[in-house]
Amino acid sequence: DSGVTQTPKHLITATGQRVTLRCSPRSGDLSVYWYQQSLDQGLQFLIQYYNGEERAKGNILERFSAQQFPDLHSELNLSSLELGDSALYFCASSVAGKGYTFGSGTRLTVV
Amino acid sequence: AQSVTQLGSHVSVSEGALVLLRCNYSSSVPPYLFWYVQYPNQGLQLLLKYTTGATLVKGINGFEAEFKKSETSFHLTKPSAHMSDAAEYFCAVSNMNTGFQKLVFGTGTRLLVSP
């Protein structure tokens, strides 16, 4: 157990729908990062939050959004889903200078 | 911008043979370098990392990597492969100096270990 918890582990949904992925960081970690892993794009950084504030954005689509709550858990919202959004979505957390810890991911399948 | 190139999408070795997975990076500032392993249907596990100091870094499961600035390389090695090493390996680079720690990953190398 890495200490980073992601739910759900699997999600199957239809095109056009909206889903929410949840991440609880390791205790004490203030930063949360979201990554997408797909066969054609590989591992891509989506977005980072630090102590509730957006800190950096990567290749995140406008249909996607995220937030980090006061208890430091984070949610990634994916809307108007397309077949190409099918991927593994990873969350990672870190504390300054200590490196990343990844969760086990949420596998999203859009049908 | 930072980038990572992993040479070889697949590497096949026999059990007991040397494992060598290649990684070259590009970075305009001193890089932080990482190797992660991903087993099927699992998340990413940190094998080892280089930040500063000693250029030969030892990680878990007998893996090590050497940071060679002149060659912009950070190749991963293990003297003797085990069947349990079969997995996908990702090299990544980061720039901690920016204050946020986005990782840029390579495309991964799948290690196949045969008996």
C-alpha cells in the first residue's frame, strides 16, 4: 500500500457522460498530481494542486477539471466523455523534496 | 523543456542475465531523474532516483543507475535478471528548481524475462 488511495479502481461509462475520480494523498503530503496513461499518449501530466490551489497545468483538456479540498483529497472531473478518454488515471502525492508516491490508478473505459 | 528518450520499447533477457535499460534525458537545468516500474494492472513504483550527490544510485530489488552528465544518460542496470523483474519500466525527469515537481516520462520499456 503506497498510502495514496484512488477510487474507484475501475469505471465503465458511456460516451457523453461525466465521471469523478477521487484521490486521497499520503498523510502529510500537500501536493497532488494527476496523470493520464494511455496506449497512444503514454504517461501525461494533467494537473497539480498544492494545498488547495492549482499550481501547474499540463495537457489537460478543457472538458476535464480538478480540485483539491481542505482535507487535501482531490477529485478529477471528466465530462462529455469520448472513446479516446479511455485510459488509466493516476494520482500521485508528494511533500517538498521527498519525491512522488503514486496511487494504483483508476481504469476508465468509455464505451 | 525537459524530455526523456527510452531506447527500445521491448528488451528481452534470460533469467540470470544482465539487465540494461537505456534512458537519455534532455534538460536545460540540472535534472532530477527517476526510474519507475509498473507491473500489470498496478500503479507506478519508484525504483530509484537521482537528485544530487553520488552519481551511482542504488534502488530496490537490486537495480542501480548511473547519472552521466556528459552523456545525458541515466541507464538502469541489474546484474542478474529474475522472472519477477518482468514489467514495464519508465524513466522520468523533473526539475525541482521550479518549485513544482512535474515528472516528464519516457515512453517505457517492457522487460521480458525468459527461463
